[in-house]
Amino acid sequence: MLGAISAFLAIILVLALRNAAKVALIPVYAVRDIHHGRYARGLFLLSCTGLAAWAIWSMSHTGRVRATPVTAMVYTG
């Protein structure tokens, strides 16, 4: 039973790494497509890459949390 679970998790890990490699190569595919004259697809892939990079950056660089006013903390309703 443990061997079957380990094999399943190994397969899932390999698939996840394969998908991560594909995602990392999207800008390369976009530049290749633009170079070969497939401008719409290349620009679409570049825009998707930019949007993903912006989403990751904005999630990891959140702004400072504002301090809660003392009256809001003391008030219990």
C-alpha cells in the first residue's frame, strides 16, 4: 500500500515539474512565434506571461498593513 502511494506521489511530482518547465518556457515560445511571423499568438503569450508575473509580484509584495486606530480596538460594541 505504501509503495502504491509513493508511486502515485512520484507521478504527481513529475507532472507538476513538467508543467512548471512548460510555464517557464512560455516567453521563449512567444519570442519564437513572433520571430516566425505568428504575431497574434506571440503577443498573446507575452501578455499572459506579463500578467502572471505581475500577479505573482503583487501577491508577494503586499503593501504595509495600516495600523488600526486605538478607538476601533477598544470599542466592543
